[in-house]
Amino acid sequence: MLALPLVVFTEPLDVFLPQGHPAERGASEALGELERRLVPLIFASRGTRVEVEFVRRRIGNRHPFITENGGGVFVPEGYFRQRIPGAAAIRNYHCVSLAKPYEQACSALEEAAHEARAEVVGFHQMSTKEIAENTGLPQKIAEMARLREYDEPFFFAGEEEAASRKLELAARTHGWRIARGERFWHFNSGADAAVAVLRVMEMYRADKHRGRMRSVAIGWSRHQLPMLAAAGRTILLPKDDANYDEDLAEKLPAARRAAEGGIAGWNRAVMELIEGGQ
């Protein structure tokens, strides 16, 4: 069986660990076929390295991955034959950091909040129990979510609309940025999932032994837009209520719409992608 020249990107926390509960059995067929056809499955996640590693171990994934909304790209040692420009050795990985370190993000958030007179609470100020209560995650997963390297999730303790505008201005003045996520706001400098996807594809295309690779991204949530928009092809899954995120679909008019959502829809979309050989 010939290998397919594809690289598939997806958000593992939404697919394989929804609400912190493992669900990979529903995708066993697709995962097995990806492995058999030598198609790399790249996790492009809002989660931390520890969260992504947890999912990778469960499904036996050995490919590069992206963490914290594009804060870092992690490549297992020896995965590519060529040298990776700008990479530093972190544990058993070559890491390309696109964002500033987490400790700097925490300090900068406090300074920007003080300047903007905004009341904010970041993950670094919360216990594992508080994170679990605010996210609905099991404590084990909440602890993994605390072990951050680039991006600081936070919420406004007081009035949000005016405070967010003031905080955004203060952050931007000092080279930082804020963005609204599904549960929390996020504070970082340099994290960009689209850039991270493109960097990963540059690595594959620079590896002469892999040939010309094409990228495909699968997702359904607006927080995944940078990853989805950066891929050569996009497959949109419907949300839990069987409806598509129309705002996301409008921004990705060329995306193919899958018929089914959730882990079953992801499995079906991957199988159809592989069976079509494209």
C-alpha cells in the first residue's frame, strides 16, 4: 500500500478528549488507517504540551505537534533528517518557540491589567481545583492544563466589555495581545496556530525522503480558525447540535462540509479522505 502524501491537522482535545474524557475508541478505524497509509496526524492544540502528550500516549501518536494556540512546535528527536532552524532541545523534542515564555506572559498580563485598571484572574493565580470548577475538566486534566509554557488563559473578574478594550490597548502597546477563546480569554505574544501549521509543513517539504506533502485540517470550532485557514484543504464538521458554525463556514467558503459531527464524524471524514486518495 502506497503512502499518501498528506498531513492531517486536528485539535486533539476536542476530538479525543472532549471535556477531559478519553474518546479515541470512536476513531480507531481512522487512526489505524492513517498509520497504515503513513499519513502523519498532527495535533494543533490550544492545550499544553502535557495535555497533548497524554493524548499522544493513548493513541500511539509519534508525530510533531503544536501547543497553546501556536505557542510552540514540538518535533520528536530524530523525526526529520534535516536540521530544524530555530529549534531548541527540550526533553526529547526539538522545539520551535513562536511565543514568549509563560512567566513573561503572566507578568505582562498583571502589568497590562494594572495599567488598564482591569480586574483579571489568570491560570497562574488559580488552583487545580479552581481550574477544574471553572472548566468542568477532571482534576487530572485540569492539573495538566496548568503546566503552561506560552499562553495565559484568564477571565475578567469585573465588567468585561469596556475592560477588554482597555486591556487590549495596554497589551498591544507593549507587544502583547489578547484573544477571546471558548471559555477564557488568552494572553500571549507571538502564538499563532496558522504560522505553526505552515512551519510544520515547511519541515515536511524540506525532508527530501517524504516528497511533496499536502495539508488537510479537520475541525468545527471558531477557535480552530487559524489552523483550518492555514491548511491547503479544510473539512468542517457540524457541531454537537448537528449545525455548522456558520460564522466559521463563512470565513472558509471552500471548506468541504462533513455530514456528521463528533468523534464518529471525524472518523468518517478521515476514512473518506483516505479512500478518496486526496
